[in-house]
Amino acid sequence: MKPDISTLAAEFDRHRSRLIGLGYRLTGRLADAEDAVQDAWLRLAGTDLDEIRDLGGWLTTVVSRLCLDRMRSAAVRRESYVGPWLPEPLVSAVDSDPGDIVAGQDDLRMAAMRVLHELPPDQRLALVLHDGFEVPFAEIADVLGCSVPTARQHASRARKVMSDAAPPERVPLPEQQRALEDFLTAVAAKDIAALTRLLHPAAAVYGDSGGKARTARRPVVGADKVARFAVGLIEKYGGDLVGAARPVLVNGDLGMMLPGDAQVAPRVFTLAVRDGRPAEVFDIVNPDKLTRVEF
């Protein structure tokens, strides 16, 4: 049975945001997520609906399979990626609705997504589908082409990695704002000692350039090193980092975007806060990941 195409499209649209969110979690790129969802629609339009008992479940499986192909190809490419790899930032205005994909989704914060995307593709898919989308392991095993015990093991290993990494939890926006303002004020003053005291002792910077712009090519770890990196960045901006920066939401957390100039690449950055102090800084300058950002 094939219903009227407009009726089918309306049914599909009820699942679209959830499916794009799934695809983004799995691939880390919005374009890949959207492509997978569009391909799922084309497959649905050519399928006899009598064969589908649960449309949401069917679409979740199809999008997962499509994303898995992309994930496995991307894993090979990332072996030669220059510097840390971060997901494409989802940027929105501070005073706007972040959208259905991001709103209320704490697992989309950059700190969690960074760790998630250090997992092998099969582990990432098993964890996201089971813990995030309540997909039974039998169905996950079918997507991965493995046994049910192996699918369980993939999720268990992924869960342990996430737990051991313990990415900072999301804190309320007012606390984020205080931490970000204190950070920017200390950076603008170029006071490395004061900035070091402000930062969490285990502070780190993760810069993503893909070799196409300048940022840290390895994680910068330790409050003193992060302070020196931040002061070096403001010196490249001619001392007007605060004036040039515009507050935005990045994956639902407070961040800044800087338009760049002839000397410095445009960038988006955001902080993760731990114990009230800036603990992780994510500096995204790869132009391929900023094509949707309106600087």
C-alpha cells in the first residue's frame, strides 16, 4: 500500500528532526546527517508500507545503516586528519530557539561529542542507538552485521570510555556566562598568571583546523599552557578579541564567534565549565565546518 505522497511526507516530517539528530550524533556533520535523512525518505517513498510495522523504528534503522557507511569511510580519512577532529558546530543566536535538534539535548554538548567521536564507528553506533534512542540490541546487531553479544560489548566498551573520560557536564547558562566573561576579561588583560588561576587546573584546548587554518595542532593541556595559548590568540587579533567576538550558542552552550581578518581565520569557540571554572576550550577554525556560520 502506498498512501498519497503528501500524507507520507507529513508522516516522515514528524520524524525528521529526530533523524537528523541521530545522524549528527553518528557522523558529527550536519550535511552527512541531512543526506542520510534525505536518502531514507527516497527509500521510504519506494517502499510498500505494508512491510513497515513501526515507521519510526524503520527510519531509525535505515538512517543508521546509511550513517554507518559514512562513519567507516570517515574513520579512514581521520587517520590522516591534521590535528584534533571536532564535530561541526551547531551555531545559533543566543536569543533564538536553538531548534529541535539541539534543544534540551545535553549529549550534544561539544565536550561529550568530542569524546563520542573518538570511539570506533561500531562502538559509537551501538552506544547512540541503545542509550540515546532505546533501540534493542537485536536491531543494533542487525545494522552492524554482528551477533547480539558483540553489539552489547560494543556499547559496553563505549560506555566505559565515556565514563572514564568524564566530559564536563552542562551547567546553566548564567554560570556559563560568568565563566566566559571572566575568561575573556583575563585574556584581554594578557595577564597569564591571573588567567592561570582562573582556569581549571586540568584545563585543555582542542583546536580543529584540518590543517587549513591556524590553531593548536595538538591538545593544549594544563592551565598555564592554555593561558599562554589564549593570550597568544588575542595578540594575533590585535588585542581586540572581546570587541570582535559575538556571543552565540554552540551545540546549546554559550560560545563566541570571531569573524577573522587578513591575519587570523574566522573561528567559533565554546567553553566547558567544571567546578565553576573554564575547563575545556573548543576552537574550531576549519572552514569546511563553518560554512553554515554567518560571521
